[in-house]
Amino acid sequence: MFAPGPQLVWGPNAAGKTSLLEAVVLLAWGRSHRTSSDGELVRWGSELARVEARVAPEDAAPGTENTVEVALVRTASGARKRIRVNGVARRAATLAGVLRTVLFAPEEMLLVAGSPSLRREALDRVAGQRSPAYTRDLAAYGRALQQRNGLLRLIREEQATRAELRFWDTALLDAGTAVREERQRLLAEMAGPLAAAHAEIAPDEGATGTLALAYSTNAPQHAGESVRDALGRRLADTADKEIWNGSTLIGPHRDDVVFEMGGRPLASFASRGQQRTAILAFKLAEVDLLTALDGRPPLLLLDDVFSELDPERRAHLVRRIAALPQAFVTTTTLEDLDPGLRTVGTTWSVTTAEDGAACLERSGA
């Protein structure tokens, strides 16, 4: 059981601290943040991996916490996964809200300039933790998209007719409208916290322009047009091209989120340090939005977060971390962490047992 406040986890073996972070993410999301293959999470030479945690709000009465368990059994094609909350089987998509988390890991450094899918996923993760309905809408959209793409390929091969698209067009429009509207609503609510967090972390950059997120879509709305009308119009416009390609070319699965500074796309001019600062501001805005739901801050997970940050930005981050009921900060070298954080945090060292399992040994505050 970890103590309240910042948890500073370090060890010379990067795999050890990464395993801890991976375990917490697996409990919160039901999947890894760095690989799509569950089999890679099972230790080489082992057949089973299991992680369990007791999750309770800061002021929860004894015995009212939730017990979350994820077990992975290696198979020939990867791994079979079992998720339980308080002993009841659950799907990964239903875990949102049980253990709310905000993650900053080295992989997040691609968020500004990397693939649009990374930004869509980041936005969808926040939206899903805010609203179980959004998770259902996103899943419904994925199913409709898969079925529609299959039908488009059959039409291209003259094994189906265009009239058969009507049902899946409706399903795609229903779910796609809900997904896009919620994404745009989330960006509108995030605008203030994002700009404020960025101005506090980097006041010198904030003086040159406001950090913002812009929603980019290939189905923009015309004057007086609803989101659904815009999607429907663009589906009709691209009907022949979709059949030729055998895939759906319009919809939330093709949209993007653009980081902007003073109206300019950050990816086109920002340095690595500026990108890191923008991503940190996004994460802190995410913390604020999730906390505003019911007053419960999410669990903040930070891996290798202080590199490339100047003392002023480090000090701001330390203040934010120290104010949270609990946060995990992982590093391979304890000296890399801010001295102020080492003063208020609980320090743990990661060692390796003879059987290869990662162990946590408290080494003092």
C-alpha cells in the first residue's frame, strides 16, 4: 500500500520503474500505453501476469475501496485478458472512472508533432473518463465503421449494392455526430485550463501567444449546418471515392487536434522544449477537468518528466504534484528529481528479486 502524496520511484534498471508504471496504466485503462500486444506485458518465460490494486478516494471510509484486478495468460497469439472489479468481470472500456489517471511518459513527446491518431486517442481518453456515454458512442462508431468498410469493399467487388449502405450510413452518422460533438465540447472546456497552465509553466512563451487546441475535420460545418448535416453532406460527396478505396474517408476517425500558439501550428516551429511544455500544460489541464467532475483529482503518473525543463518550470510542476492526494514520479536516477519534490515525497527503490519479479523497497522520504 502506497502512502499519500508524491511517490518517487527510482532504480538504475529502467525496466523496473517502467514495469510499475505499466502496471498502474493496465489497471486504469485495461491495456498498455506503449504496446497493443498484451503478450508483451507477460514476463519472458512466464505464462501468467497478474496485477491488483485497491482504489479509494482520499476521504473514503475503511472497506469502501474498489479492488481492481487484471490477469494476462500467455497464448500462442499473444495473451488472454481477464479484468475484474470487486470480483465482477468487466470489459476494458468500462474501467473509465474506476481509477482515473493522467499519464506523462516519454511516448507522449510525439503528441504535438506525431500522428493524428495519438492526439485523437489522448482526447478520447479524457472524454471517456469524463463520460461513460462517450465510451459507448466511440465503440458504436468503431463497429459501424468496421461494418461499413467491409460493405464498401463488397460493393467495389460487385458483391453488394449501394442501397445496402443506408443502414450503416445511419449508424455511422448517429455515433459519429455524438463523438465529434463531445470532442468539440471537451476542447471548449479545456481552453481556459490549458491556457492558464501553459502561462504558469512558461510565462515567457505565454507572452507571445496563447496555447490552444483547434479541432480539424474533413467535414467542416457550413453556416447554419449541424455536425450531422456536415458529415452526411461529405459522405455523399465522397461516395464514389469511398467505393473505389473500399474504406470510409469521412468521420471522426480521420479528424485531428492541432496544438496552436498565437494561431500558428506548434508542430511547424516549436522546439523540443516548447513541445514538452505544451504537452505538460495539456496534462495539467486534463487534471483540472477531471477534478472538476466531482472534486476527486486523478492519479498523476509522470515518467522522466523533469528532463529539459528549466528551474522555473520544474518549480511549478513540483507545486502541482505536491498538491495532489497521490502521484507517481518515476526515474532511473533519484538526483534527476527536483530537490523540493524529494523533500515532500515518499521515495521507493526498484530492485529485482531472484525470480525476476520487480520489488518495491521503501528507502525513506
